[in-house]
Amino acid sequence: MDKYFFVELTNQLYKLTGLFPEKEPIRGKMRGLADEILADLVTVLEGSPEEKWDSTERLEKNIGILEGMLEIAEDQRWTKEEKFADVREKYGSIKEEIKEFNKVKRKEEEKRKEEERERKRKEKERQEKRREKEIEEQKEKESEKESEKDKKKEAEKPVSGGARISSLNKRQKKILELLEKSVSLQVQDVIDELDEDVVKRTIRRDFNKLIELDFAERVGKANMTRYKLKE
């Protein structure tokens, strides 16, 4: 079927309706409907894909209406049945082709919509995963901050007696024992009590460690410097 076939069919319907009574309303309605069908058929042949889709939807509906009008007119016996049959058969064959075309288009459209839904679903999943990842990363950052705060707090806490003593070496523990037995000590006092040879600088460092851990305190200056247990 081509454009020439569609134009000739429209002319054939005009001639058929020309046999109807001149003032019969169905005559003008059928011709107007035939003109709309012709315009849509030409669009199917020459229009864009979007225009074709809209036209085929209308064609299936309008040809069905035209077939109903032909049946009504035929019952009026305004002309021979053969003339109605030929026109009805041609429009009927066009409608069947359009229906098959629309079936294919509907399947394609449904497939396209399904693909679009799937694309949106996957995109939504990707967005949700990104959000979950961002939330997880944020939680990790917050957890790290809390951990740093805890470490800082822990570092700021005063060291317990047991922990402080465990950080002392053997000589420093010995010095602590000497302090507990004496009111105060000078560096040389400690050197005299130890069973090892050490210089004054080493003992001063030991006293500084004891002071740092709040075990001892320094009193006096220069050669009069003495150390005692911190009260």
C-alpha cells in the first residue's frame, strides 16, 4: 500500500457517500473521518517516528468508527451492498496492518519503559550505595575523632601509682626506697648507697624522672639541692 492507494480509497468513499441522501448527517461525518484517516496514513508514510506512533494510535480507532458507520449506512440500502463491501474490505485490511504495527510498537515501547525503569533502579541503587559509603566514611571519621579525643583524655589522666612505679628502672626504684627511709637526700647520698658506679649527672636524671612522676620534689639550690618524697 502506498499514498496513491490511500488517496484512491478516500475518493472511493466520497463516491459511495455521494449516493447517500444529500441531507443525511452520516454522509458528512464519514467524509470528515475519511479525511482524518488519509492524513494519518500519509503521516505514517512520511512523518517522524513520534508522529507515526501518534498517527497509528488514531488510525486504529478511527477506522473502527468508520467501519461502524459503513455498517449503519449499508443497512439503509441506499446503494448496492457490493460497493460497501469493497470499501469496508480495504479499510479493514489497512486496520489489520495498523493493529500489527501497533502491537510491535507497544512491545517496543514497553521494552523501552522497562529498560528505563531498570536504569532508574540501578541508578537509585548506585546513589544509595554512594550515600551509604558517605555515611560510613563519616562515621569512621567521627569514630577516629572520638578515638583521638579518648587518647588525649587518657594521656591527660594522672598516671596511677602502679603504672608509675612500673615505669621506673631498678636504680630509680632503689632511690625511691632510700627517699622513703630518709627525710631528704642529696645526689652524693644516693651514690654512696648504690652498689654500682654512677656519675652525679645520672642520679640527677633519675631524680628528675621521680619528680616528673610526682614521687619526689626538689628543695634548695645549687650545692644545697636536696630531694624528698612528695607529700
